[in-house]
Amino acid sequence: MPQPENILDNGRKGIVRTHRRGFKGREIRTTLLSLLLLACGYVTLAADAKKDEAAPVAKMRKNDLTPIPDLQKPVSAHSPYQDGDCSLCHQNKDRTNPGAILKQVNALCLDCHDDFGKVMARKYSHVAARVNCVSCHNPHNAKQPKLLVEESGALCLSCHTTISNLVTNAKVKHDALTSDAKCMNCHNPHAANVEHLLTRLPFDLCVGCHGKDGIKDQDGKVLTNMKKLLAENPEQHGPVAGKDCSACHSPHGGNNFRLLTKEYPAQFYSPYDPKLYDLCFDCHEASVVKDAKTTTLTKFRNGDQNLHFVHVNKDERGRTCRACHEVHASKQKHQIRDAVPYGKTGYMLKVNFIQTATGGSCAQTCHLTRSYTNSVVPLAPKKTDSEQPKAP
Amino acid sequence: MRRLAYLAAGGMLWSLSVLAFANVPIGAVVENVSLPTLTGAPQNLLGDTNVSVFIFINPELAHSNQALAQIAACEKEMTGKPVHWSAVVSDRISRSKVEAEIKSVGLSMPVLIDQSDALYGKFGVVLHPVVGITDQNRKLIAYQPFAKVNYKAFICAQVRHALKEITDEELAEILKPTAAVLGGEASVAHRFLRLAEKQFQVKNYHQALANIQKSLEKNPTAAAHSLQGRILAAQEKSAEAAAAFEAALKLDPKDPAALEGNKGTKETAK
């Protein structure tokens, strides 16, 4: 029989200790044996979890699971504990000497919380929940709701340190992490049908907030009601149509405006620099703006003259993606904008893009009417002095 | 209810079917081509199998890199099934770079070299990575763009659906999984019921009744009323027990415990 101290060195020193605590005016002494068995249960379950998981199992938290004295006003209490029914979980009904717990921790919890059997059978489950319910919950009472051993956001971040660092250091913050249910606005801490324990697919989660009017960013700027925008604009960008907001946005925070995962030009004009388009080049070929000639990379070409190159790839005043495209959705094909901003008054100048079977045209906006054909035979109109591009 | 689920599944699949290659819509027949591969010997884009899966990738782009490992895992999972797999990369991309990436993720499908992006242009690919799936008649039946979340599940489900291993409804459930919302009143009520059952077993009738009352307040079920009846009967409160059993039978006329309890209380009354 190993000495308790040796077993406790297996990473759970904190939970197993003999101590004195007040309880309704009485002092109770929690037995070492009961919690020791609890620790043993943890060790066994952790080993099982390791067998199932390809990824390494994170070291679980060390929690003090002893009851909080009533004088400290617990916020939540477990009904059996509150009812004094220690023997539902322990060997004895005696609060001063409850004895060992009757089963391994999770098996014991599932006796009453048997609906969690179904929950935990979801495709993706939280290692902490699989290993041991007491990774996050105190089985007696707690200073937090839901018997949580710590405030929910802090509890998650105490293990998820990478996210914690990101949240702390991000220049652009996401309110979803600090408001309402915090992490649980998007994640289910037990199990889910979506990776990363997301309660729904990213788009469905995002529009939960960003599908309303009046949502503001951290600087107070009103953000687009995406539900409304998408309902009114049927031509959607691939990731939007695929309902994958996280393809471009980092939900935990970041250093780029609008929580973009990588750089994207915020301006209408910019000298061409591939770095500015890092976000776009996660999916789109850089050659679409690098190659002056192509017959395959884009349909926006006049014969083999690549018109993306013509518009974007300039040392000065190159048009950025946003000059012609809406990033989320538009009424026109290829997310071509209806209009572009002109001057400082907010006046919107119509683009007048028309798509044809063999190409398209833009009329009377940045330049006079120009048409293009993406057949190999160039059909470009003759350029006259009056048709020189003008600034929008 | 089932009809509604089918309608929802159909709606989901329809909304996904609007996504496709710019030049090859869903339902179009894909022309088979033979292209040189990384290993040299030319290979067909599509096979003679029930299902062909082709993937346009560019290992120089971040999302293609993220996707490759998941595509490789799906390919492995589908080993032995009548599926022809092929990956397509542009000849502009360094061969050593492609080889290194393919090796690192363990992709075993042939990698076709798209010379001068001819196939890319023919399909109108636009985004990388993207997966196309054809049936045995070489008709394009599915198009799956990259997704940061659940990508492997999406790809595998699309292939299984093409193989007719899963139904439209099952595919829709994978493409738009049921929300995993936390708890709810019914769930809490169920826990009070289970606790009351345990307290009843150890003859702690007072607490059992208190907890069954909490359960009933949150979600009145036949099981909760029935247990309430059994506790009251054990306390020899026959009239109240009979009322509880009646309440249970109103919700579920076949509740066995309520039927038996009701019979018992009537006999006691006699």
C-alpha cells in the first residue's frame, strides 16, 4: 500500500489534505481516505483518456474540493450536500466522517447526472470533463454558480494559457470573451458536435450577436448586421457562403482591425505590396495580381491581359481588393461593389458593372466605359485621352 | 416531425449545392483528364470507381496546408472503399515544397501536376483548397471549400454520402450539427428526480419529496409524479399518493409505476 503522499505527488497534491473547516457552527474534519480515493479515480480515468486521445492530455487543475464554510456564503451548493445526504456519494452519512466515495468520481456523478452520458457521447468532448468532473466543479459547494471552483472565464483560461495570452495581449479585443457567459458564449465546456467544443458552427455563433442592429466594436463603431446584409446580398464570398467566419476572423482577439487573422488593406488605394494581402492569399493565388498575363487564373482579363494586375499591381495608387469587391456579399457577381466612395462627403459613385457571357464592363465610375472579354481574342476599346482613369 | 427534419436536410443540402466551381456547376459532367504526377507516370483525374474525389491544393497557401493533414486523415479513414482520390497542384509551385508537404501529412493519393494552371482555369477554381466529388457517371455531385472548423468531418461526410453510406438527413446533420446548448430546465428537473430516487431508496422521504417538488416545478413529467406517489405511499399518505399517481397517468397512461401505485392505493383504501 503506497503512502498517501506518494500518490498525491501524481499531480493532485492540492485536493487531498486533512483540514478543519467550519460547518453550521461545527468543525468538520474531512477524511484523507475519501479524497485519496477520489484522487485514485482521477489517475485511472486520466490513463483511460490518454488511450482514447491522439493529442496529449493536458495536466488537470489541482482544486481544493473541501466544502466552503457557510460563513463564506457559497453561491451554489450541491443538493445532496445541502440535504446532508453524504451517504449518497460517501460511505457514511456522517458529515464529520463521510468516508470514501462509493465509486470513481465521474461514475458517481453520472448516477444522478445521467443525461451527461448523452452529452459526453457527442463527437468532441472536453478532456477535463472526460477525465474528472471535479476538474472544474466542487462536489460540495462553491463561491461560483454551477459549483464551479473559480469564475468561469478565469477557470477556462487557467488551463488554456495560449488563449489567455492572446486575450491579454490582443490590440483588438472581442467583447464576446468578456461579456455574458464569456467562453461559454461560444463553447460548451462538456462536449459538442463541432470542433473546439463550439456549440454551433462559427457563422451560426457569430450571427447570434452580429445578426442584430446596433452592435458596436471596442471603439464604439457600429458594426454591420450580417444577417440583414446577407439576406439582401445574394452573391457571397466563398467563406461567407461556406459559413466559415473563422477563415478570416480570429474570434479570441488579434492585432489586425476587425479581428482579421492577417493583414488586409484598410485603404482604397495602396502601392502594391503582397504582404498587405496576406489574408486574401491564404486562399487566393498571389499570381492573380502578380502575373501581367494569364488565360487561366482569372476571368477578369482582356484576352490574356490580367486586369487584376492592371488595377492592383501599381507602385502608387494601386487599387486594393476593397476598391472593387465587397468582402462579405454583394448584389452583383464576384462580390463586385454597387458603388465606391467618392470624396470626403460619403457620396457613393455607382460602379455600373455589367457581366456578359464573355466578359463584362464598368461604366462611368473610376474611368469611362471599358469592356473586357475573357476569350483569347482581345476586344478592348481604343483608348482615347478622355478615357484616362480618374480618381474616385 | 420526421418530414420537417427531411425538409431541413434538403434545405441545407440545397444551400450547399449553390457553392460550386465557377465554370463547373453541380450536376455537370466533368471531363476526365490525364496529367503527369509527382512520381512521373500520368494519372487520370477521375477513376472508374463509384466515387472520385479531387482536391485542388496549393501547399504555399496557409489554408491548403491546414487542410492537407485533414484530407490525408479522411483518405486513410476511407481506405478500401471504392473511391478514387487525386490531388491537383500547379506546376508553378516548387516540386520539392509539394513533396515535403505531402510527405509530412502522409497523403498517399497521386498528386497531379496542372501544367500552366490549365485545369484550374477550366474549372474556375478561384479558392484553395477545394474538393470536388463526382459519381460513377463523372457528374459533379459535391463541392466542398475549405473550412477552419470541422473540415475533416465535412469531407468524410461528403464522400460517405456520395458512396450512399449516409442519407441526406445524416449528411445535413454533419454539415450543420445540432447545437450543443447547455443544460436547460428539463435537464435540471431530471437531476432532482434522480436525487429524489436515491433519497427514496435510503428512506429519506422528507428530502426526497422536497427534491421531487423541485423537479416538478421545473418540468412536470409522469416519472416525477409517479415517484412522488411512491414516496407519499411509503409515508402512508394514501390519498395524496393516489392524486400523484393520477397526475402521472394523465401525462402517461402507461406509466408502469403509476399504474401499480394506483392499484396499490385503491387496495389500501378498500
